[in-house]
Amino acid sequence: MDVVLVGGGHAHLGVLKAFGMVPEPGVRITLVARDLQTSYSGMMPGVIAGLYPPEESRIDLARLAVAVRARLVHGQAVGLNRARKQVLVAGQDPVRYDLVSFDVGAAPDLVSIRDADKAIAVKPINELWGKLEALRARCRGGAGRLRITVIGGGATGVELLLSLQARLRAELAAAGRDLSALSFVLATDGPVLAGHNPRVRAAFRRIMRQRQIVLEEDRRVVAIAQGSLICADGMRIAADEVLLATPGVAPHWFAQTGLALDGRGFVAVHDTLQVLNDLDAFAAGDCATLLGLSLEKSGVYAVRAGDWLAANLRRRALGEALEPWRPQRTRLALISTGERFAVASWGAFKAEGAWVWSVKDWIDRRWMQSYRRLGGSGADLPRRK
């Protein structure tokens, strides 16, 4: 029985760990991955802010595959032949499967905003750090003013901007440069952190005022021009560097797979995480939509789906009845501010402080440590200072 995992996302990491710790006789696990390292999204704001070295947020998929006795196919999945039960891989032979699962994330939305390809897209996350390194180099080398704007007012955009500001200002201060040379704007087409309660939104509005970040709410950006963003109401927002943190779109090749998709092109799944029209196909993470539930596409849900996905793949391989995944409607979000400070959001609850960051740091390190024990991490985490 061949179980093929397409993509090295957070849910599939859970599957690899589960089958590595408790192998199933007669079941072979194969991972098809474009990248040999995957970044843990929970630690990326800390990496951007300089609180963690980049390698501390990365899991080495090659080492992990060896540790859990899985086969690794290093390549880009580009399609599916359901009749022959094959995953199509660019430039390589197809990979046959009995069961297949998708956890390939989402692609950047370069269509909704004209000339969005001029921006630095947050997705895919594995490519983000190199782009930010180039941005930091431009900031260090520039002599004049630089206006940095993030498009997208969700947690991803907020954490990205606050973390980047903290890092760049620290670097300019260390170099004896004028901090007023850098200015920062967050543009969002609705209220900032629209999915969170009013107290959380108020906290981040206050933090942005204190940090001298201009917040442009209810500003739908429709185009990126030279030196500015163009909004739907005709307003222009000055911008020299633009980062795109808007919701992602489905990988384009899903449309040719014949799998059931939702209205946006993401794979539509039952609560068992099986695809609606193919019970031998599964999907989780940002690339999947659990019909009947309006879940934010978040790494938190992908991590939690991993255990259920592993269990149901095992049950399907053994011919047993599958169990439904019932994610919490209200999830705890720990949103960092680019410093050792964070805001907790859970339903109507809100808390903030250095202690919230300490909790987040502990959770993230514990999650990474679970893969370090399997041999999948490229670095040991030092003690938090």
C-alpha cells in the first residue's frame, strides 16, 4: 500500500511523524516535495525580527524522511492522473499511489492587484526569507528616505510589518543612521485584524500609533505603480517597497486534476479530510477547504489537522471506518509585535504582554523539538534569553 504525500506542509509533517513513530506494516510513505526544507510559520515573525536565526525555524525534509523511513521524491508536483493513480512530477516519472494527500499551501494572489508581481509576496513562505534579505540590504545601502508598505491587514500582514520594522530600525540605529529615513504603512481593504475581537484590533491600532506606523484601513489596493499604491477610491499611498500579505489563491494545476474544488479552486474535502469525489484522495492545510465550515487559512489549523489526517490515512489503508475532524470554531491566536511582546486573541478574550510572547515562544519551541527528536531539524534551539 503506497501512501503519497504531496507537499511538505505542516499537516504532512504530522503524518510523517505519526507513521515514523508507529509504522504500519505493508504501508509505504512517500513524500513529494519541491523544497527540501520547510519553514515553520509560527516562528517566521521572530525570524524576521531577528529573535531567532533562520535555521531555527526550518525542518530538513530529507533528514526527516530518513528518520521516519519514508521515501522522498524531490520535485514539483504538477498534476494528477486519477485513472492510473499517479502523481505527475515535473521532469520525472509519475509517482504511483494507492492513497494520496495534498498539503501544498496556497499561491500568492498576483491577479487581484494589477502589477502585483512587483511586490514581495509572503507566499510561498519558503522563499520569503531570501527576498527579505535583499530588502534589508537595500535599506542598509540606501542613503535617502524609504517608504515600506504591507498590503494585507490579517495577522500575517500585521506580524510581518511589525517584525520587519523592528529589525530594520535596529539595524539602522546600530549603523548610526537616521531612523526617520524609514517610514511604514499597512494598507487593508477592511478593518485591521477583521477576524479578531474589537479589543485586539484596538490594541494593534495603539501599538501601530506608538510605533509611528500609518494604518490605512478600508483601503482596497487595486494596482501597484512606480512609487505608490493605487486604491479603488483613487487615493494613492506612497510606497518604495511593497510586501503582499493578502490571502493566497489555489495552485493553478488543481483545476486539471478532476478533484472536487470549491468556488476559489481549493480542494473541497469532507470532515474526514477526504476529497468530496475521491475517497482515496485527502487534503489539508491552506490548499484545502472543509465544506460547511468557514475556517481561516492558518498554520494553526494545518498543525492540528495533521494528527487526524495521519489517523484517517491509516484507517483508510486498513479498510477501517474514518473519524471526522472537528476543528475548534474559536482558536487561540498569539500575535507577535516584532519584539518579545505579543497579543493573545481567543473569541472575545484578549491579553497582551511579554508573558504572552513567552507562552508563544514555548509553544513554538516545543513543536519544533518534537521534530528535532526525529532528526528533522537543522539546528538546536538555544535557551530563550
